[in-house]
Amino acid sequence: MTLGAVSDAGPLIHLAEIDSLELLSAFDTLLIPEAVYDEIQRGGVPDEISDISYELVEADEDRIESGERAAIAVAKESGTVLLTDDLAAREAASEGDIDVHGSIGVIALGHGRGLLDKDEAASRMQALQRETSLFVTEAVVERGIRMLDEK
């Protein structure tokens, strides 16, 4: 099964903060809208981004107001998973019947695809909460760790 995703800035930033951008290679195709790339460029593009395979794409200019909106538009057009840690973007995407995963979901997928063992995946999920700019509750981290047992 081929698995494609489009990312907004959140997962790129948060996974880079815990040296885990390589987990995005769990996706067969990774799309990054130019508006998202511009957004992360303002904060400094993580060096590790050059180690992953991705394609920069344009979104329909009439619908773009932000990186999140661009990512949602590309996900809808391409029929791929949306990667976002932004609650409003998650809700908007879900209303548009777009499958959504956040940084914890990327780590779980990395485990499911054999890139990480369970302990390392759980450790990285906990690191998202302790060591990054992402606000994530203990309950969400615990639910992510339980997902590892289901894989």
C-alpha cells in the first residue's frame, strides 16, 4: 500500500526539535506546500530536511491564507493524509473528510513500518511533550503509546 502525506509546518518543526525528521520517510510520498516551506524558512529550515525525500508543491492561490490552509488544500486535491499539530487545521480537515495525523501519529507510523522499536517510539512521544514547542497533554502521549501496542 502506498502512503502519501502533505505536511504543514508543525510536524516539520516538532519532529526536528527531537531529531526525528527521518520518520517522515515512513511515507512513500511527502508533499510540502511552498507556503509551508516559506513559513518554516522564516524560523530557520531544519538542516535535517535535506535528508528526507519530499516534493515542494503549489496550492490553489485562491484558497491560501496560511501554511495550514495550503496543506489542507493540497491534501484534499491529492487525496493524501494531512500532517498537522494544529487543532483548528485538524478540525477543518476532518470536516473535509481528510485523514489527519499529528507528530505522535508520525512516530506511531514509524514504529508500525519498522523504523523504531516500541521503547524508542514511546520515548520520542514523551520527548515531544517535554522537549519541544508543541503543547501536548499527558493523556494524548499515553494514548499514542497505547497505539504502539495495537501495531
